[in-house]
Amino acid sequence: MMKDSYDEIMKIAFQGEDAINEDIINKFGKTYPDKTILIKEGDIQQKIFWIIEGNVYITRKMGKKYKVLATLGPGEIIGEMSFFDKSVRSATVISKGEVKVLVFSKENFADIFAASPKWTKKFLISLSKRIKYMFNRLNDI
């Protein structure tokens, strides 16, 4: 069983989206209904989510309300900051409609990240898009 999981993790590491099949979805997939909290600001949970279908809101609590900072969709990875710095969750992530994700433990994701440089590139692209988006938001204020 453990060998199967490692083989599937390596498949994801090297094939990315092309590796997603029924076995991968059965092992790592999860579907969340509309308005479900995947990540809660302040939590220490260290799961990493890869969005396969649907969208999520990235929100921060401002007083008694949540402010939407961004909307992320298929191909985006969320929860990765805790993977790198072991910090508490900096935002609340809420499903916008039904969302399908692959959920990885920190250990599984470490194997994926270490095995293939394509994931480093994926992270850098994702983070640079988010930084650019936040700068644009700041300019609008």
C-alpha cells in the first residue's frame, strides 16, 4: 500500500495534471460543497490543496466580516505557505460553488516538490501572480 502511494506521488511529481486519473482522485481527491471552509485563518493544519475543478475565495477577517482578497481556480495550489514556513494559516479559504481538490500531507508534498523542478516553477509562477495581484489591489486603494 505504501509503495502504491509513493508511486502515485512520483507520477504527480513528474506528470503534473496528466497524472490525474481515477486512482489518484480516489486516493487524494476531495470534493467540497459551496461555502465550505477548506483552510481557516489562524489554524496550524498543514494540508496542501491543488484545485482541480471550481474556485475558492481567499479571505481575511476584517472585524466581523470576511474580505475577499482573491479568487483562485483550477491548477492553483493553496496552503503552500505553511509548507515552507510552518506558520499559522494567514487567510481563510472558502469554496465558491462546488470545488474538487487533491489534498496532500506535508510529507507527500515534500516528496512531490523534491522530485521534480517543475513544481518549483509552478510555485514561483503562482506566487508571482499573487504578488502582482496584491500590488495591483494596493494601487487601487
